[in-house]
Amino acid sequence: MDKFDLTGIRIREIRESDVDFIVEIEEMNLGIRRPKYWKRELQKNKEGRFLGSRIAELDERVVGFILGDIGSREFGMPENMGWIHTIGVHPDYQHKGIARMLFEDYKRRFMELDVDIIYTIVSLSDNMQLPFYEKMGFRPGNRVYLEFSLGKEPPKGDRVTDYDFRQIM
Ligand SMILES: CC(C)(COP(=O)(O)OP(=O)(O)OC[C@H]1O[C@@H](n2cnc3c(N)ncnc32)[C@H](O)[C@@H]1OP(=O)(O)O)[C@@H](O)C(=O)NCCC(=O)NCCS
């Protein structure tokens, strides 16, 4: 990691004026623009319904963000599940410990809210996020994420009841 002074970084609540910067950062990182998504999230923050988004700021500039919430995703799962939906750092400021700071701040807030386990969904081909989450201590869980394509027939292989497949999980 580069030598970088993290003392100038401030982690704070999201504000309306951050949305454009977050959208820019996401576009640089992922090639997609999601202004409507972030405006909706901002509204949820205002209503105080979720844990909400937190921002990493340096010299009044948004350099990173994290977004998650708390709650069950399905019947029978605990209400105090912590979720991280997205985390992103400006490309010029990556590998300097900013995502770790955002995660540590979020982790502390989850603990205050009695969350036991934090969940996130990451693509198996994501070679930026997977090593990051691994470093933060995340490991494969004993539930599997399933998907159903409305436009296509299910492929013949990859059966979810397949014993070898379940062993991998
Ligand atoms: C993944 C991401 C958030 C990590 O942010 P970051 O600020 O660079 O991460 P940090 O510097 O805090 O890294 C924390 C630890 O994870 C490790 N790490 C982070 N990214 C890594 C990578 N790509 N490969 C290997 N290790 C990595 C670091 O080495 C560090 O370990 P250390 O503390 O032992 O040195 C950032 O790369 C990013 O924004 N990526 C693109 C955005 C993205 O895909 N967002 C998800 C949208 S849904």
C-alpha cells in the first residue's frame, strides 16, 4: 500500500450534494451511472429507515462511499442481518486503506445495532472486491445465492441439489 496519511479522511453521513460525486466514482469504477438509485438511497437516509450510506471525504472531496442496511431477506432468517450493498473508492485513492476505514466504521455501527453477521453478494469474477472482502475477514457462508432467468430456459447442468455443488459451498 502507498504511504498515505489517512488522518485527513473524515467518515460522515451522505448529503444531497454527494450524489453527483458518487455517481462519477461509480462510473469510473464500473462504467455505469446510477443517479436514480442514489437519489432513492438518499431519500431512505432522510427517512432514517436504514443504516444508510456513509461517505469518506478528503479536503471536502468525496473519495469513497459505503451503503448497506439491516434486516431479514427471507422468512426464517434473523432480523438483525447486516448487509453491505456496495462499497466504492475513487480510482485515484484506492489501495490506501479508505475502504477499510469505511468498513470499520460500518462494522462498529452494525455492532451497536446488535448485528451478528454481515452479508454481501460479490461476483465470483470480481477480482477487486473479493480480495478486499477476504482481507476484511469475510468467508463463504452456508447459504447459496440462486437466480432464475425470466427470459431463458434454465441450463441443464448446475443443479442446486447436486451434492458436489453443495460441498463447494
Ligand atoms: C474494492 C475497493 C472498494 C477496495 O477499496 P480500497 O480503498 O482500495 O481498499 P483498501 O485500501 O482499504 O484495502 C483494504 C485491504 O484490502 C486489500 N485489497 C483491496 N483491494 C484489493 C485488490 N484489488 N487486490 C488485493 N487486495 C486488495 C488491501 O491490500 C488491504 O489490505 P491490507 O490492509 O492488509 O494492506 C475498491 O478497489 C473499489 O472501489 N473497487 C471498484 C468498485 C467496485 O467494484 N465497487 C463495487 C460496486 S457494487
